[in-house]
Amino acid sequence: MDTSDYKGPERRNISNETAMETRLLAHIDERIDRIEEALRGHVSDAFPASDVHGHRLYHESVMRSVDSARRIREDLALWVVKGGLTILALFLLAGLVEYLRRAVA
């Protein structure tokens, strides 16, 4: 279809599309700036004095401490069970020795 003789208004106004794209990009930039600002507040609250490395080291030390306490509890529980079984075995052995002593006498 040949439109070279068309005399109506230009419907494919490039400047109109560019203006819309410019407004859209400005809106997107504004939203991103607001999101960054909101996150910046949360990040600064999470990392006192913006010391991200120190914050990580602190949490690593807390995790090591918790892991160490867990291992101590496990070792203590194992020690108690071993000691209890040893005492029970000695008590049963003493009872057997006493039974045999009375049976022989």
C-alpha cells in the first residue's frame, strides 16, 4: 500500500514515543532510588557502623561458640552414660560375687 500521498496527521510520532520512554525510565529510576534508600536504612541497622566484616566475624564467633557448647553437651552426655553403665556393671558384678560367695559357703 502506497502512502506517499497521505495528507493526515502523523500517527507514528517518534518524539511522542521517546517522551513516553523518558518518563518511564525516570519513573523506574525513581522507584529504584526509593528501594535503595529503604534498603540502605536496613543494611546500616544490620551492620553497626557499616562494619560488614566485623559483623561477619562476630556471627562466626557466635556460631563457633554455639558449636563448642553443643559438643561439650554431647561429650558430657556420653560421659554420663558410660559412667552409669560402668557403675551398673560393677554393681551387678559385686552382686554376682556376693551370690557366689554365699552359694559356696
